[in-house]
Amino acid sequence: MEKTVERFRDAVKERDLAVLDELFTEDIRLYSPVKFTPFEGKVMVTGLFGVLLRTFEDFRYVGHFEGAAETSGDGGEAPAMVLLFRATIGGKRIHGIDLLHFDGTGRIKEFTVMVRPQSAVHALGEAVLAGLVADGLAPASP
């Protein structure tokens, strides 16, 4: 788990989608603060990270906590780590956490993002939707 987290943090810092893709399970689920249903599957989640890495300004991890927690996908307990982060989006400062759950091989199987304040959540949602549409991962609004 520690090695995965170190590689994950380095990949985010370097904006390396190939390494992120290696760290995700095929059936990864990402729970977003702006969408009720999760993003599912490696292709979609890696694509979403491409958008996020372009969208966030000044992104940095500022701490972590580790333990175990129940997953949303299967309700089982899995090794987990919380990574605290700070970033800016559209001039708004964001405080947030990434909750990562790991499978038995140490790959990331579930990812939950929580951010505050609400104005930053709104700015993030708009920017991510625009990026997903631009990348062909979401349909354009009629």
C-alpha cells in the first residue's frame, strides 16, 4: 500500500497518466463530490484524472492517514489511506481529501474525493464537466 501511495503521489505531481493507469484495478470506482453515481472502470477514471490534472492549479498533498474502512462498492473492509490536499480552481481555494481503498495486490480499487467549500465544489464540477465533454468522455449538453 505504501509503495502504491508513493507512486500515486509522484504520478499526480508529474501528471503521469500511464502510471496512474497501472495503479488502478480494471473495475475501479471513483466517487466524485459533484456526481451522485460513481465513475466506473479504468478507462473512465484514468480519463477523469486527465481532466483533473489539467484543471487543478497549485495542487499539492499536505498530509495522510492510513487504516482500513468499508468500501462503497462491495461493503467489505479494505486497507485505506486518506490523502489531504490543497489546490486552486478558477481562483477558488480548495481543501479536500482523497480516500483510497486498495485490493489484495495493493492496487487502487475505490477512490472517493471530498472537497470544500461549496463554491469550490461548484467551480470544480463545471470545469470537470467541460473537460470530460472536450475529451469525449461525456455528452455535450443539448
